[in-house]
Amino acid sequence: MFEDIKTQFSVIRALTIYELQGMMKTYNYGFAWALLEPIMFIGVMRLARSAFKGLTPPDMPPSTFLIVGIIPFYSYMSLLTAAYGAVSGSDGMLQFPRVTPVDIAVASALRDFCIFFALYCVFLLPVSIYDGVFPPQNILEVLFAFLLLSIMGISVGLLVGTAARVFPPIKQFLSYYNLINRMVGGMLFVITMFPSVLWPYFTWNPVLHCMEMLRDGWFVTYTSPIADPVYVMECILGFLLLGLSLERYQRRMPYV
């Protein structure tokens, strides 16, 4: 059994390297175009918050506040999309006997994770030093929240991608889901910016808990009143078990 597990990890590692190399060939300027959207979004929101100062918590520098939340959120969406695409469509790599859709999904997600985590470090460290909020209050909490958000992206992508094999229109619901998360997922706010009477309606979303953990772990001046890593892990476990079970059940079904 351990040999089989070791072989499967080797397959995923090889697929991840293949995905990274393929991405370099796809973009004329390397990884630059993959990173352009979140960077532009951070710039636009930074300008907006300079014009409307009340949109940012007064005890958190706007630039660091935005980077702490926006890049992990884009990483989550990218991993979700990568896992969804790998499971819902066919790939030439599936012709190899040891390669499964889950392997391709994990490899694609690892590719995006490496890119966005590197982007996170490259931008967050100098900006936070400039803003005077470095080092973070709890770097382990920040890394743990980033990791939870990434695993959740993969698990949701597996679940939705498997369902899309028998119900392709679900792709439209995925775009609506991403849109809703942009507004209520905590990318641009912390929960204390809203009246406490509204908190129960926000806290059903595990993405918000991860965003709260990120800001709680980075800023000394902020303690999240609602962040619950146990709830996030329960959601991840449920998504993963359901997604993997459906994928296993549908493995012999033709792609539509």
C-alpha cells in the first residue's frame, strides 16, 4: 500500500512540474499574466480606499489590509477553477494508467498555489514593512489560514467539477458563487465593520472565517470575534468526502 501511495505522489509531482512548464509556454511573459488581475485589483481598491477612507479599518494600513485578503482570495478561486476544470473535462494525460482526474486536479491546483503563495510573499513582506506592521502577530495562523483556504478551493472544485460531468449548466452557478464570495467572503472587509446583528448571516461562509484568520494573525490591532478554524475544517472534510465519493462513483461514466 505504501508503495502505491508513494507512486501516486510521484505522479502528482510530475504532473505539477508539467503544469508549471506548460504555463510558462502558454504566457508570452512567463507568469506575469497569471498575476496581472489580482495586482490590478489591489491597485484599484487602494485608490478607491484612498478616496473613501471610511472603507478601511482605521487601525490597519490600507495597502497591507488589501494584500492580506485579496491575494489569498484569488488563490482560492484559482485553485477551485483548476480543480473544477480538471475533473469536469477530459485530459490527454488520463491515457496513462496511473493518472486519474484527481491527480490532474491536485497538480493543477498545486501549480496555482505555488504561483499565488510566491506572489503573496513578494508583495506582502515589503509592503507590510513599509506600513510598519511587520512582523505579523502570528505567522503560523496566517500560513494555516492560507493553507485551509487552498485546500477548500480544491475540495469545492472537485465537488462542483464532478457534478458538472452529469449537469454541465452548474458552471453558471459556479460563476454566481464566485461573485457572491467577492462580496461577502471578507476579501475587502472585516466582520467588525458591520453591526453584530448581521454576523450570523455572514458566518455561514467558511471563506470569511479564513479571511478573518488571516487578518487576525497578521495585525496586532485586530482580534476576530468569529474566526473558527474547526468550522472551516469540518466544511473541507464534508466537501472532500462528497467530492471524492462522487468522483469515484462516476469514474467509469463518459465525459459529457
